[in-house]
Amino acid sequence: MLAKDSLSWVVTVVILTAIFLTAAFLTGIDLVWYLFYLFLFLTFFVIWFFRDPGRNTKICDHCMFSAADGRVIDVSGQRVCVFMNVHNVHVNRAPISGVVKSITHKKGGYLPAFHKDSERNERTVTVIKSSHGDVNVTQIAGVMVRRIVSYVNVGDELVNGEKIGMIRFGSRVDVTIPEDFDITCKVGDRVYAGETVIAKEKGFKVRK
């Protein structure tokens, strides 16, 4: 399955690939053939990048799940930061059930998403009002194609693991953790959106 709002990218590279293939056959010019092979590679890359595999998220009112695929790069101050490399699935999911309280988009700079100052980059902050308090999900764009797409609107009711948006081509997602939760992940952990538990309510045991 392809991610929402990705069809235009796929169609564009497919059309360009077809154009260069036709031109290569008509002209026989080596450079045109090289361009065809380049866009053929880009076609496969774009389809692979925008993949959106299904996820089996458990319904758990006492758990918080990762909002993104990738590696945990920071755990501090009741916040978990996950860096998504170009090879990760870039569809983001709700870490907890609740109602979308607000969505704020801010323009920013051009730093790599893993940089400690990348919070100055373009970002979208989605606040989810949960039974444990407000949870901020901050999608931070990277240096390449800094486009953040939101799938939700203010007032939408979400269940944990539901798709909330995506960031294109290298990015980071920060999630705030309520005070009555213990963080269960650590820096370096590989996590998956909607599947990996990153925090649990204090006193609650997560069943394997």
C-alpha cells in the first residue's frame, strides 16, 4: 500500500521514466539512456519510500506506542525522540488514544533532523488530549524536501496506532510522555510506529 498523498510523486517519476525511455529509443543517445535508467531507479525508490505497511496495534489505555519508525536518539525530560532515516517507513501514527486538540505548523531552517538544534526546522505539533493529559507529537522535517503532511484535523478522535501524517525524506518525531507514565525505551532502540511500546502507565505491566 502507498502512503496517502504520495500518488502524485509516483505518477510524476513514472511519466518522466516513460518519456526518457521513448526518447532513448528514438534518438539512441547514450545520455538519454542514462537518464532513463536514473528515473527507472527513482521510480522504484519512490514506490519503496512511500510504502505504508499495515500495523497490528494493540488497544491499550495504559501504553504509549512509538509514533514513528526509526531509532531512538534522545530520551529526556519526559520526551522520546525518534529519528527516521530515508529507509524507514515515514507514515506517523498516534502514540495514544484521544482527541486532536490542536495542530500547529511552524516554518523553520534546514538542519539535518538528527541535529540537536533541528527543533528550529519546519515542524508540525499535533496535541492529542488523552485521558492522561495532553500529548504533543512533533513532526520535524529534515534537510531534504521539507514537507510535512497531516492526515488529521482538530476535533478528530484517534485510537492509538491510527495514522496521523507523514514527513518526506529523512525526519524526526518527538513525543511528550505524561507524568504518570514510565518510559520503557532507551537511546539506540529500534522502534516501529504503532507497534513498539515506548512508555507505560506507572504500575502497569505490559504483556508480551
